[in-house]
Amino acid sequence: MSKITTIIFAIIILIIIPTTLAAYNSTTEVKGFRIGECKAWTQFRKKFNKTYSSVREAKRRKMIFIKNYRLVTNHNKHYDLNLESFLCSINRFSDLTKEEFQQKYTGFQPPTDYNVTHEQGFGIKAVGTGIVVGNHKKIIQEAKVLKSIDWRRTAVTGVKKQGECGSCWTFSAAGALEGQIFIKARKLYEVSAQYFLDCVKTNITDGCTGGLMTDVYKFSMTNGIVEEARHPYTDGQSPDGCTIKDLTIPIKVTGYIELKKVSEDELLRAVSTIGPISIAIDARWQSLQFYETGVYFEPLCDPNELNHAVLVVGYGTDEDFGDYWTVKNSWGSGWGEYGYIRMARNKSNHCGVATMPSYPVVSVRF
């Protein structure tokens, strides 16, 4: 081989090898499974009893799982270095993409005229016969704000699982109703979310496609509420539609209050004095999808991009990571802190916790 040929060959090698490696790295991002990753995949399928429709689908889900596994692992390394305030973990959602998860497990639909920024703070809104803003303001202004509170001890029922249905709004509203009923009647009823899922229909709210908590309160003012035992949840809309007529909870919903928007102070006073409060949050992030424990803070969260309804049931302060809201979710007790999440408080309305808070007003009918 001549000297010139050797040089040309060397140049070709220098060009081809990096290109080939780059192509390999991009096309085998998840194909080069590590032993630990394969073991994690096997354990995941066994633990959550995961089966798939075909070998091809199983391979696709494995690739998604490995990407998520690496994301969780990298996040937790940052946590170990005190660079994060919460841990993530592999859970039953770990074979879903971010987009799939949002489509299946959120469901809050904001009003069509909704437009709120940090600078705007709309006033309190009261709806219902005899429901006046002044009464709410007086309660809030005179509120004795506790250092911490946890309504789970008295006014909150067990964590629910919404399934693959955008029904989070029904569970958030039902939770707020349960809290107000307990405070008025001193009896904890379990309110049927299925009743609302099947029966509440508006231009915004429509079953598993999503909805709004205030639509539930409006509906309940004229149609009442039903116990969970009378109409249990079925992971989706009932095939027969809205058929329940027998109301079993002796409570009258007389109206509802929408708190001043973007005010964590008002939300704090309301939770301290009035009880659990319905809210909506930005749940577009995989850090939330895989949340396990700690005080959740996601820098990318947008307080105006609300897509998931939950329930604030308390607040407190973590000695390591600061102030938080205690929030009840509807993704089952196997997610997060037994179905709950602690979300950062006093962090500029983080994830929109104070953007659209509301609660129903009830009276006893005994």
C-alpha cells in the first residue's frame, strides 16, 4: 500500500468511525440495555402484572420504561446530592410516555374565558342563593391561621384511583364536598364521584374527556349528591348514563365560592379555617408522574397551564425543604406518599396551586 493510499485510508477511517458511533448512539439509545435495567424491567412487569397485546408492543413499552428508569435514576442522584427536594420512583405509570400519561390520567378543563397571570388577581366570586362574598371575606380576615393543619384526621376519605379516565375533577369536587359536609354535619360521608361523572354535562364538563369542579357544585345545587356506596366508581362512564335518582346524603348544596386567584395567603387562610379546598395544577411533568416522597418543586411548572384537579387538605413546613401544601391526588394509594403529594408553598404560586381554588357551601337537611 502506497503512502498516499495509507493517508487516504486513515482519513476515511477518521470520518467513518465518529459518524458510525454517532449513528449507533442515537439509534441504540435504549437498545444498549444494562443488566440492572433489564432486571428492573422484569421486576416492574411482575410487580404491576403488566401484559401486552404483542411482542412488538412489549418491546415498545420496554424502551419507554428504560428511558423513564434512567430519568428516575438521574433525578434521584441529584436528590442524593441535595440538588432536589423530592424523590422519584418506578411506579405503575413507568411504561407510559409523558403524553400518554397526561391523556389518560389528568382531565381538568379550565373555563373558556380563563386568563390569569401572576400580576392579575381576580376578586372572590360567590354563587348561590344567600351566598355573599362579604361572609367569606369576614371568615378569611378573622381566620386564626395555624402553623400547620392536616384535615386527613377528620374531614377526608380514603385515596381513590381514577383509572384511565379524565375524571380528576369529580374526585376533587367530591373531596371538597366531603370536607364541608363533615364540618357542617360532623359526619364523614363518602361522596360518589361516579354520579358526577355520569350526570354533569356542560359545554366544558363531559365525563372522561374532562371537567370543572364548579360545574359539579352548580349541578349539586339542584340535583343533590349521592353516597359512594350507592353509586361506586367504575373507572369510566356508566354505559346507562345518568340513572341515579335516590339521593342518600341529607345535605343541601347552596352555592360555592371561588377564592381570590393567585393568592397563596388567601388559600392558606381558607384551608386553615374552612377545610379542604379544590384546586387545579400543572401536571404536565414526568417528575410528577414518578413522584414518590418529599416537597415537590418543578422549575418548569407553569401556574397558568392547569390540566389536573386535586384537593388541598393541609399545609406545613419541612425542616429540610421548607413550606408545603398537603395535596390529595386520585392516582391511587400506590403513587406518591400513599396517594398524597407535598407541593412547594410560598414559591410564587408553584404549579398553579392558588390559581383556581374553590369550595362548595352546604347546609344540613336533617
